Amino acid sequence: METARRVPILGWVLGIGLCLALVLLVHYSVGWGTVLAPWLEMAPGLLLAAYLLVLGSYALRTVRVFLFFGPATAGEFPRSFRLILLHNLFNNLLPMRSGEASFPILMKRDFGIPFSRSIPGLFYLRLLDLHFLLFLGGIVLAWDRGWTAWGSVVLLLPLPFLAFLLQERIRRGLPDKRGRVGGLLERGMTGLPGNRAVFWWTWLWTGVNWAVKLGVFAWILRSFTSIPFGISLLGSVTGEISSVLPFHGVAGAGTYEAGVAVALLPFGVEAEAALRGGVNLHFFVLGASLLSGALALLLPVPPRHGGEGTDPGVFRPGEPGLDS
């Protein structure tokens, strides 16, 4: 029990420490006035368009969750959209991935879906997110690098589908499920869809969501750094990967900027420009999250209809019969 209490406290301490370190780093190396000045030159209309596109990506993510957790979510798209906006807000603000805990809590509250179904489902969807981030980053890295690089990217693409096809064999071959690695793998396998239709739809909407979102983020980053679009796209990918990993600071401060810099610095972008671009892209991400969170609280949601979530012992995502 004592250890369980210390972990969240340690997360907050590290997260706040990273945030303070970032504030001091920007203050003494670049200056906050220099970092924030480009915002005054950006056209409000373009910023609004960028935000609306990001909001649209949240709607695409809602479609994915709406389909994956059916039939419990049937007829409840506005409620699902509100859930995604709130989950995104908590996930971007809280340290050490603690915001992820809001997803199963909200799914239980809004749809009666038990944790035994929502947690494996979230784990599977996060693996899809990570796969697409790596795939899109691989495309950027493979550009102009010949067939060997492209071959690696092509081999990466079908991995989720192979896991889906071979799920029973993989599950039987897992190491000791009581161990940490075996338990995580088992959780991910439990979250796999129950049929091909649900798999392909979640896979498709994951790709469309990230294509829209990262395209906007790359444009924002390029606006602050004047670097080629491909490099800014890669910086957006690595910044988002930093937010998918288990460790990040309060509101992602420090870790998000480091994720962006990891991609920019090897391509000759100056450290000051990489820091300035990472900070401002992060401000845009947080601003979009806060605005969307406020929208979630104002979103009119009709009274819920239907029963409680389906018994996880007899239900898997996509069952029964969406292939028909």
C-alpha cells in the first residue's frame, strides 16, 4: 500500500520538476518573449482553421471508439464525443499517463462498460496509435533513402492485422501471464476486435485521424521554425510518441519538447529553433485540448437510453456478426 501511494506522488514531483526545468531553460536560453512573439504574426483565421481540423480529428477518434465499443455506444455519438474530448484533456494535462485512467472511468459512467472490457480495448487502441505513429514516421525517414528503407516501412504496415489473424496462437504462446510482460501482452490480446469488420474500421479511422492531426501539427511547427514540411511532420510524430509513452510531465511539459527536438536536431535544425518550435507546438496542442474540454462541458447530450454494458464474459468488440 505504501508503494502504491508513493508512485502517484513521485509522478507529480517529477512532472512538476520537468515543467519548472522547461520554464527555466526557455527563460535563460531563448527568452519567453522571443518564443511567444511569432504568435502575434499568425492570422487568427488560419489558427481557427487549424483548431477546427484538430477538433475534426477528435471526431474521427470518436468514430473509432463508437464502432469499437458497440453495441453499448449505439445511438450515443454525442456522448461518445464528449467522452473523447474529456479523456483527451485529462490525458494531456496529467503526468505519468495518469490521465488514461479517465477513459475506463468515463466508459463505466457513461455506458456502463466494465473495466474488464474498456481497459483492454484502450490498450489495443493505443497500440494502433503507436503503430500508425511509427508507420508515418517511417515514411518520412524512408523518403529518398532507397528500397531498403521502404521495405522496412512496408513490413511494419501489416503487423496489427497479423496480430489479429494469429491472436489465438499468440495468446497460447504468451509467457507466464502472471508476469509483467505476459500480463501486458495478454491485456492487449484481450482487447483485439472480435471480427474483421471492426478491425478494419478501427484501423482505417486510426489512420485518417492521425493523418489529419499530424498534418495540422506539422503546419504549426513549420510556421514557427521555417523548416521543410517533411522534417516538421517527423517532429510532430516524435512529439506525439512522447505523449504515448508511459512517462511524461505535467501537461507533457519537457517531454513533448524533447520529443520534437529528437527529430529536428539530427536534420541540422538549431537547438534554439527546435526548442522554440517544440514549445509553441505544445502550446497549440494544449490550447486545443483546453478549448475542446470546455466544449465538452457545453455539449448538449440527450439522456442516455439503453441498458448497462454487456457482460465481458460473453462479449468481445464487434460481436455479434458485424461481418454480415
